[in-house]
Amino acid sequence: MELRDMGAALWRQRLLVAVVVVVTAIGVAVGVWSSTKTYTATATVSAAPAPGAPAPAELDDLRATLAETATTPEVLRQAAARAGVDRSVGELLDEVDARWVEGTQLIEITVADPSARDAAGLANAASFTLQQSDPTGAFEFTDVDPAVEPATYSSPDLPLAIGVGVLLSLVLAVVSALARDRRTYTVKDAQGVEAALRAPVLAHVAPPRSPTLQAMFTGTPAADVFRRLRLSLEASQRAHPPRLVVVTGVTTGDVNAWLGANLAISLASAGRRVLLLDGRLATPADEPLPEEPDTPGLHDVLRGTPWERAVSPGPVDGLSVLPPGRAPASDAGAEPGDLLERRFGALAEALTRAFDVVVVIAPSLEERDDALVMSAGGSLLLGVVEGVISPEALAAYADRFVVAGVRLAGTVLVGHRAEAVAL
């Protein structure tokens, strides 16, 4: 996903992003507030050489040993008693740390305790006890920086917690927004369809409550939409005028049949000799499609019946119709696509010689891939209903067209309102 697409997805899911950030921030704040706090206090004492002390190099070693003495159980027990702190030796060993600051005369005693008061008291008591327990006698001690009660806790680390919380909230917000956008976002405009399919949107139409042959009523706004669709289709393929146009949809429904029938009527109204071929082949187990009683259909023609016997006049001059027909019971279990792959190409060549334009109504791509087979040597017109398919799914169809060698003439975006046709 490109950065621009990611930004668009985050903007679409901005409410979710805000909620995730706020909830994560509250969670981090509650976690910090409810966690066990640790307060740190440090007492610093100077161990200067006493009269008659050894050489400086030996003094440094003695200071390091002295720092280790500050964390022995005996010194810690005395320090705890002096500070009035009730801690076990094990707890004291975990809480108290002492070190010689190399290159100096200083020894630092640091205490980390759940109580700010006890942390300071223990550090000062350990410093005093250490001075009284010096086994070397080589030093004169001075309290350089006695421990004071810390004003705030040292653990958890508040700046670190805030930084981690901010980072965590951003990561969760981005991941949640992108996941939800991928699951719920659908193309709703021509720009989104064109970007996903890399093909022009020739029209944006609004279907009626029940599909009708709107193109028959010339002069009406509904008929004019299909007239402009016809003009857009012809303009988009001016170098190679369409002779075979396969109309399909990406989702199950009658949008492809409605678009194909009205496009065929519009073409016939312009003086073309048009054949409307219903390529939605049914198997014996399917519900039969409406057709004239005892009329041969595409099934019969693919098995050898002359196509002239299966063609009947359409509802307007210049338009002929070839119904789908129905597979015989002996074909139970057979896939219609197998028959199309073997025989539709030769039939299409014969029909395009006899008619100016052949418009094929194909099953939706969600049902079968028959449209890809039938559009070989012709053009595919794709109906996309707005708000029902994601850009990723639509782009996957575009890749399938490329692999199958299908020429996508354009798309028709079907929505709740008609918009100007892109020419």
C-alpha cells in the first residue's frame, strides 16, 4: 500500500484512530497510576585518606572494598534498625546498592524503595553505618550529599511510559484503521473504480426499482443515459469499433442483464444491426431463465443448431435476441464453461459477420468466469455497483483480465443517483 493510500485510509477511519489513541492513552495512564511505585534516594560520602594511610593506588582498592561492605547483610541490618525500616535482609539486598565513583574519593549509596521516606532514611543510615564499620581505618569520612526524600517516583519511568504509550497508540491506531478499512471500505465513486481497474468509467447510472428497458423510451433522461453510454463506448474504442461487447458485473445480480439489454437497444436505435445474446447458461439444476416456449437457445446453438433458428426479433427495430436455452438432463453436472471454451469462439465470429454489434449478457464474475471466455476477441464492459466491493477485490479482477488477455473497454458505475458520463 502506498503512503498516499494509507493516508486516505486513515482519514476515512479517523474516528476509529481517535478512539484507539484515546483508549490506549487512558490504558497507559491507568497502568502507570496503578503500578507499584519505586522511589530512589542517594547518599554520598567522601572517604579521604587518614594520617598514615597507604599509597593512593591501594586507597582506591580499599574504597571499592568499602563500597562492597555497605551491602553486606550485617551493615544492612544495622542500617535498617537505625532508620526504623522493617525490611528483610533479602529485600534490603535488592533495594540497596553502593559503588565507589572511580577517580574520586566519593562513595555513593543508593536505595530504591516503595516509600520515599524509607528510601532516604535507609540511604543515610547505611552511610552512617558504613562510616562506623570501616574495617580499614584508612579513611576520614565526610557526608558530602546526604539523601533527601525524593519528590517523585523513579519507577515506572514516566517519560518512557509516555513515549511507549504514544508509540503503542499510534501503532494500534494505524493497524486497526487499515484492517477495518480493508474489511469495510468499498468503492463509491468513479475515481475509486478507475484507480482500481485502470480503465475509464463510461457512465454512472441509477437503476430503477425493478430493471426495465429504459433505453426504449427515446427522449427521456433515462434513455439519454444509455445513449451517452453508447457514445462513450464507441469513443473509447474509436480505433477498433466494438463488434463483440460482453457485459458482466462483479457481484451476483441482474445489473449485467439490465445494462446489456439497454445498451443493445440504444445501439439498435442508432441504426446498428444488433444481436442481444443472453450468455447466462443454465445447468439442469438451475432455475430456468425466462425464454419463449420451445425456442432454441445458446445451449442448442453450441451443440449444432443453426443460430438463425434460435434468433428472434427484439422489442425495437434492428435488434435480435438469442436466449440462453437450457442444458439437457444428460448434461447434469457439466460446467457451461467447458462448452463455451470449445465452441463459443467460432460462433462469435459467425455472429459478428452477420450483425454490426453483438452484445452478450454474461454471468457475473462472482458466479463464473464465462465472461472472460466469451470476451476473447471482443471487449468487456463491466458493471460495478457502488458500495459493495473493495478496491483490493476490484484490482484483483483487473489482474485477472490482464492474465486472461481480456480487453476491458470500460466500466459502468451503478449507484443511487445518475451522474454525468465521462467522455
